[in-house]
Amino acid sequence: MYFETYGCQMNVNDTDIAWSILQGKGYLRTVDISEADVVLLVTCSIREKAEQTIWNRLQQLTAMKKRRLKTQTPMKIGILGCMAERLKTELLEREKLVDVLTGPDAYRDLPRLLTVADGGLQASNVEQCVRTCILGHTDNNVCMCVLGVFVQGVKEVTLLGQNVNSYRDTSEEQFCSSDLTQLSRGFKTVYRPKQGGLRFSDLLDRVSRIDPDMRIRFTSPHPKEFPDEVLHLIAERGNICQQIHLPAQSGSSKVLKAMRRGYTREAYLDLVKNVKRIIPGVSLSSDFISGFCGETEDDHQQTLSLIREVGYNVGFLFAYSMRKKTHAFHRLQDDVPAEVKQRWLEECITSVFREEAARVNAALIGSKQLVLVEGESKRSAQDLCGRTDGNMKVIFPKEDVSVQPAESNTAAVTAGDYVLVKILAANSQSLRGRAISHSSLRGTVKHSELDEHVASDISRTETCP
């Protein structure tokens, strides 16, 4: 098997799921595509550019497949994920590029589909159904799964799902009459709110109790469901990261209404104020789209001003491209010229996000951060790289450090270790520093208190171009 993954963290996780299923059936994995009998592309359908990239890649793989027929065993090509689900007919019929198709809800069927493909037939399973939580769904499988990775020594877990904070486990007989919905004040939804059962705050609570030394993150939430109890839990629980993704998409109430986002600019900013009040120093990230249907220069300026007012640490920004089977496709007109979309996008990235990120990160110089080490830096084998609670990337020299603060005994730093790092330099995308000592999440105070405990003023931030 050879995997290529396109898109977001959920696609990366889908790759892991597909591989674990196939590994259990005796398949082997290679990092050399020339050795592969099966090439699987895990795809994303959010942007037209991503889809075009995959179409181009399919042409390349088909040419490779034809060359292989002359010298080696046949090679099968498979498409997994959102694109398989959305473009089933085109993928199967367009020049017969694909042997196997499976949507996000049918990965367990991969072994059977590959067997069918071995017989010379195209095989697909792209039934559209409600996507379950990556780690589990009902019956508290989430907590059991996280308990399993705790036993394996995993130091960080991310709960993944679209609108992950809308989680409800109605298999448990728990119901609060005052909690018919978790909608934040000033937000509404076109969907019928779920009622009863365990809520997202219950899930976070249970998962975070499994191991106080294991970091918990979650993505991607929707701003509409951030009740105070979730925010207080993040503020109080030491191993739930004080980093929240609040996708805004636009700073204009007019555009937000056209997008059917369910909130106004004012409601969104009120939520941000509430988040910052309950979680001082919180790291915020967001998504923005430039050039949505009917967007004007004034709408764009409102987006720029919102970005400045909030002060995000990370931004994921894209030019709008219309997708089939959406409300906009059926009801709106993609009327913003491509060159205007690109100009607006560049202004969002270079004039706001990078400028703000450089300013905020510079304020961290001299502070100490608790860093979970990921391994060697990609640019230098002499450096290590890790992330803070706020998901900032920190690079520091690979050298032995004290086992505990103020101790003379030293030990090497390896992936999975927690270390205190003093920040010495910063730019718009990362921090640089020097490790001071080994540490632990379990043995430290809450991160908002850690700042005062070990250093001067700190604000957890992260940047993304």
C-alpha cells in the first residue's frame, strides 16, 4: 500500500484509519510508490484547486500504471474520502482512472473492494451517511479509545469532527430540561438541535480525566455551540489546551447571512469577548473566505477590521470557489472576479495576519513555555521542534538539560518529552529558544498561571501564513 493524503487534519486521520484496517488484513505499507501494488489517495473536496490537484495526480498515476503493466504486477488506484463521495460517477467513468472508491463512512469495506478490483472490476462504496466521530460514537467509545492510546504512551489526543462541539451521545440516559440546545447567545441554526444525552462538555471532561499528563485538543468546532461550561472546563482543566478554533469566514454580517452562518459580526465578537474573559491568554485561530458571492470592497474591509480586532494566532484563508450541491450553487451567483478574490486574499494574509502574528509573537521573547517535543526540526538535525499549549511551534537546540528545574542532573530530550523552553527569538510563524529543563504537564500549574509562575508576561500565540 502507498498513501497520499490531501487536505486537513481529518484527512490525515482518515489515512491512519484506512491503514489500520488494511494492516489488520495483512497488507504492508511502503513509502516508495514504485513498490506499491495499490495507491490510495485520501482526498478533500473543500476547494476546487484541491480537486484539480487530484485530477492531475490521477493522470500521472494512470501513466505510471500503464508503464507498470509492461514490467511488473498491475497497480490499483483508489480514491478515498470526500471527493470519492461527491464525484462518484465522474471518477469511475472519466477515462477509467480509478479502480476503487470509498467514502469516509465505508473504510471498513476497503479489503472487500480491493478484492473486487483484483478481479478486474471497478469497486465502490460511497453511501452518504452521517459521519461519526473519528475516535468513536455512541456507548462512550471515545473514552475507551483514548484510554487505549494512553496505555500506548500517547501524549496528545485531538478530538476530530465537523462541528465537533455539537457532539451528543444520546445512548446515555442523561437529560437536563434547561439544556435543550447549546447554542451560544446570538447564534441560530437551520438544523434541529439535538436534545438530551452526554454533551461535548461531558466528553471533554471524561477524556481529560484519563491521564492528566496527556494533552487534549479538539477541531473543528462551530462558533454557535460554545456554552460557558465548555469554556470554564478548558480554563480549569490543566491538560485541555487553551487553544480554540473559531471559524468566522467573514467580518461582514451581510456576507455571513448569505453564507447562512447563523450569526452576525456583533454576535461573533461578543463570543470572542466571552472566550477571552473566561480563558485569559487563549490562542484563537480562524477560517476566512475571500470573495464570496455578492461580497463588496466594504465587506472585505470589515473582514480585515475583524481580524485586527480579534487578534488571531492562526489563520486559514482561501479565495472562494463555488462547489456543487451547496446552497450558494443553487441560489447565488459567483460574481466576484478572480483577480479581486486574489487581491483580497493577499491583503488578508500579508497586511493583517502576518503583521499581527509578528507583533504578538515578539511579545513572547523572554518568556518560558511548556513544550511537548515532537522530534527533530525539519530544517536541521541539530535542533528539536515541539508545540506549546497554544499550538505554537517552538524550535530549540538539541542538547541535554536538567531533569528538573534547579537540578544538576541532565538528560537528553526526546520526542514525547515535556520541556520548559525560554523564548529567545520570534517571527510570524514560529518561536526559537533554549530548553531549560525537563518538566511534565501533570506536575505544573494551569498554563495561565504558569506564565506568572516562571516568567514575565506571556500570551500564548501561534501563526500561520
